[in-house]
Amino acid sequence: MKGPTPRSARLRRHALTVGTCALAILLVTTGCGSIKKDKMAIALSAATHGYQSALRWGYFENAYAFVDPDQRENTSMPPSLTGLRLTGYDVVQPPGVQKKNDDDEDDDAAIATQIVQIEYLYEDRQVVKSLIDRQIWRWDAEKKTWWLTSGLPAFE
């Protein structure tokens, strides 16, 4: 039985080296996109939890700071927050990250939607009310943060 010729052994080594390099490149490029998405998801979780905590504890100025800066320029904090107390904040639909447009190849152009049910009352009325808040969040790639574009809920 004849062993491999020197030429066939070299070809196998070359094919193995090329295959290993191609696999490494594929894993690295796939991994970079995955890491970026993971960082965006972690930042979204931090933003939505921070916003929730600010509302729940009555730190409305802090909650208002999550609103998109472009929107804050044109509007002030609503006066309906005076005397407001949240009694419940339940996430009905957790946030999911989507591209802004299906045609958009820019991974940094993303939005997320979260739906929550909020129970609240005004201290002077003591009547519990409920609302559904559909929150729209926009990823700011430059500042690496999420902004609430749907604004604060409409408390009545």
C-alpha cells in the first residue's frame, strides 16, 4: 500500500489551512454583529428599566430625561404629573429590537416597541386609573443609548 505523495499531502495541508482561515473569518465577522446586537439589547434593557424605576418612584424629571432630546426641545414636562402616584407598572410586551426600515442596511438604525400597563392615581382624588402605554424607543448610535420617542404617557 502506497502512502500519500508529498504533493497530495501539501494540497491537504493547504486546503486545511484555507478552510480554517475561512472559518475563522466567518466566525469573527458573525461574532461582531452579534456583539453589537447584544450591546444594543443590554442598553435597551437598562433604558427601559431605568425609565420604569423613575416613573414608579415618582422621579418624573428623571423619566422625562429618557425622552428623545429633539422632543424635549419643543415641549416642557407635562403639568399632569403633579400629585401623580403610580400603583402598578406591568410589562405586557417586552421590547424587541427591529431595524427602522427593511431596506435599511445600517445596523445602527433600530427601534424597539414595548407595551406596558400602568395603574396610577392622583393623591387628591384617590381613584385608581389604568392606561396602556405603547413605548417607542429609538437607538442613537452616536451616543450609544436609547431614546423614548413616544413621550410620557397621557395621564388624565
